Amino acid sequence: MPDVRGKRVVVIGAGPVGLCLALRLAQQDIPVTVVEALGEDNFLEQVPRAGTNHPATLELFDAIGLYRRLEPRGIVAPLFHYWDRHENRLIAEFDHAHLKDDTRFPYVLQCERIKIVEEALALAKTHPLIEVRLSTTFTSFEQNADGVTAHVANADGDAETIAGAYLVSGEGARSIVRKDLGIEFEGFTYSDRTLNIEVAYDFRQHGYTERNYISDPTEWSNLFHWKGPPDRWRVHFPTAPEDDEAAICRPEALQARLQRFLPTAKDFDIVGSNLYTVHQRVAKRFRVGRAILAGDSAHVNSPIGAMGMNSGVHDAFNLADKLAGILRGTLSEDQLDRYERQRRHVALQHTQQQTIRNKKLLAEKDPAVRSRNHDELRRTAEDPKRARAFLLRTSLIESLREAEAIA
Ligand SMILES: Cc1cc2nc3c(=O)[nH]c(=O)nc-3n(C[C@H](O)[C@H](O)[C@H](O)COP(=O)(O)OP(=O)(O)OC[C@H]3O[C@@H](n4cnc5c(N)ncnc54)[C@H](O)[C@@H]3O)c2cc1C
């Protein structure tokens, strides 16, 4: 077996994508340096983001020893619901049990991104082949035929370089690598921002399940359950482009919005809120030479459908296995072009299309179209064959199968 010790991969970003990539590479004896701007003191202070982990992602987490650390911190959720807020009724219930022959994990795990990176970072820190550089900010890089050099500002603020065979950008949507390579981030940004409110209240007493998509012609929403203590529910609402951020995030305004959604005798116990902008973009290229994009640095999409982090983790495993093969001499470097073909296809044909469709479905205003959409969802949920096909798509299993067939 060729000696791969000198062939280090430099990964920028200890998000879910960077950490999964590092763990998967190290599992195959490839040394990795992970560069992360956040430090020990603020790593766990990141704003709430992803949290629904689909079956195929759970299989990958399991392969690197991460799943068993996440399951006790999450909620196993086989069901998800579509609701009609306008008529206050359940439209359709989908059960991942239809996927029992397709996956070992016929459910999603509701487990927030912050818990995933906390557990993945703990695994990475103890792995002898992974060097984690916290409080270290990546600033630029250069590459030649033999390798890459990353320029960073270390914890003391001093400039330093880190050399490797390949550089992977797991930096998230604002990727410096993508910008330095001049790669276009094609797509669009929604003019309306999404308001996220976190509430300690059990919505199941009103018939909701752990994961709910709620359509409404004026104010659609999503409702998700996270494990505590205390247990929290995340409610998403759209906001108008002209809304003033300070005004809509005032405690009285948040309370009023929640009470409009579900009037209760008591005030909701609001434990947090934030407003975020939603982009639908895919990088025109995922790789230039020895520099490669993965996760949000390569593609971003609306969170409706829970596909951003999941598809990013799928990128990470696809790429790690190819890089490991190339560094061990069992695969040729053109496999990196296959990575781009496979994962760009998924981004364009699956995550972009599905998330844009999901938002349209929830926000539809035309009563006739709404009614047709809801009938269609109901019929799909009630027919086991159609329900399975629907779940294969929404859980991204179909996207992985399609990618595998791309040469
Ligand atoms: C409200 C919300 C809900 C969401 N829900 C879901 C969901 O349920 N399911 C789902 O699949 N997706 C969801 N997403 C999307 C998901 O959060 C992202 O797709 C995912 O976090 C991307 O992971 P990443 O590792 O690529 O990047 P990030 O999570 O953005 O991580 C990037 C890391 O790189 C570090 N970094 C950045 N720049 C530098 C630098 N110059 N030097 C060093 N370090 C750097 C950052 O500090 C960070 O740690 C949601 C997003 C939002 C906003």
C-alpha cells in the first residue's frame, strides 16, 4: 500500500461538511488539517440552523461512528405532516416506514447542527490523523501541480501557511476559495427573509408531529421539534421585504405572531429568535485543480425540506472516498471531475428544484391550485407505492442513486 502520510488534505471549516469529510478521510488513513475560525470559547455559540437528518445521512453518520453519539441527543421521527393553516387541518401524513426496505434508518433524526458539530469535533480531536486548528482564520491560498498552500491567521493573529495535497472548502456560503477561484454562484436570493422563533411548548397536544410543513396563502410556516432540556420547537414564518428587522424581532411582535398562529391562554415561552436570508444558488464549478468546494460553499438552498446540510454531508462522503482513492493511488484524479458531475447534478436537479417547489407549495395563493396540491399530497400519502416514491425523493435517497449512475 502506498505511503499516504505526506499527502495531507487541508479542510477549511469545521461545519458538518468539513468535519464529516475529515473523519471519513482519516478513517481511510489520510491525514487532515481542519482550519476553523471559531475557537473553544465560542464554537457552541452559533445561530440555530439545520436539524433534520434524513435516512441516507444517518447511514453515513453511522459509518464514521457519529450516529451513536447523536441518537441520544435527538428525536427519532418516522412521520412528517403537511397542514393547511387556512382551514386548520392535517392534509397528509407521511411515514418513513415505507422506506424500510431502502434504508436501515426508516426515519429522520431531529438533531440540531450544533450538536452534530459538537460531537463530530470531539471525534476529530481525538483522531490521531486529524489536526484541528481552532481560532484560525483562512485568508487565501495558492496551488501548483504538486499541492496547495493555505494562508491563515493563527490563534495569536500571526500569519502562517499550511501545505497539503488538496484543499477543500467547507467554509459555508461565503467561501473565500470559491471567490478566489472566480467561480460564479449562479441562482437567486429571495427578497423576503424568514423569521425563526424557538419556543418551549409542546405542539403535539394540537395534533402536530415532530416535523410539520404548514401551507397558508398569507403566512406559511414550518414547525419542528428538538430535544432539550428544555424541549424546543422551531417555528418559521415568512416576512415582507420591507419589514423592519428590529420591529419584527421585538418580544411583543414575536408573541403576537405566535398567538395568531395558535392562540393559547398563556404567553409562549420564547427561548430565541433570528431572521435569515434565503438563497438558491449553485457554484458553476465544484473543482479547479486541487481546490474543491463542498457543502454550502458549493450550493445553498431554502431550508424547507431539510436538504442543505444533508446534501452537503453527501458531498463530503463522495469527495472523501475519491480523495482517499487518489492519494492511495487506486483512483485517477479525473474522479474529481466525476465528483463535480455527480454532486452538481444533485444540487441542480434535486435540492434546488425540490426546495423551490416546497416553498411554492406552502405559499400558494390561488385557492384552486392550493386545493389541487393538497388533494395530490393526500392521494400520495394514502397510496403506499406513491408514498414510497415520494419519500425516496424527499429523503434524498433517489438523488444518491441517480448520482451513483453518473459516470
Ligand atoms: C434556519 C436554517 C435551518 C436549516 N435547516 C436545515 C435542515 O433541517 N436540514 C438541512 O439539511 N439543512 C438545513 N439548513 C442548511 C444548513 O444549515 C447548511 O446547509 C449547513 O450548515 C452547511 O454546512 P457546511 O459545513 O457546508 O457550512 P457551515 O455550516 O456554514 O460551516 C462552515 C464553517 O466554516 C467556518 N469558516 C467559515 N469561513 C472560515 C474561514 N475563512 N476560516 C476558517 N473557518 C471558516 C465557519 O465558522 C463554520 O464553522 C438550514 C439552514 C438554516 C439557515
